[in-house]
Amino acid sequence: MIAADGAIVGVGIDTPSLDPGTSKVLPAHQALFRRNIFGLEHVGDMSRVPATGATILALPMKIGGGSGGPCRVLVRLP
């Protein structure tokens, strides 16, 4: 996702993690989160979503004390 000023505000990926499963230090997570960029994992087929004009709603489930959790992703096409 890209904000109006062109800055990346979030990243979605169709795999279980932004980093390889064998990673101990999670460099992609750290690089994104350090810049306050959110990450969505296990996102389904987004091939029909245009690069601009769509509205994406990410609705995370609150989990007390967790570092992440399941999220329902909705897309409104233009």
C-alpha cells in the first residue's frame, strides 16, 4: 500500500512470513516495523487489485500480549 505522499505504509505477502522460516533475527520484520510499516502475511490472491484506486481494510484480531494475530483483509475495488 502506498500513502498519498508515495510512502509505503504496509506490505502484504502470500507466504506464512515476511522472513524465511529458518530466520532467527527476522530482518524483514525489523526493517519494516522500525519504519512503522505494517506487514500482512498469508494474504490471498491480490492479482485483480489495481496498483492505485483500491481501498484495503485490514481488520486484526486483538490478542492480549501477542506480537501479532489473525487479520481479515477486505478489498474494495474502484
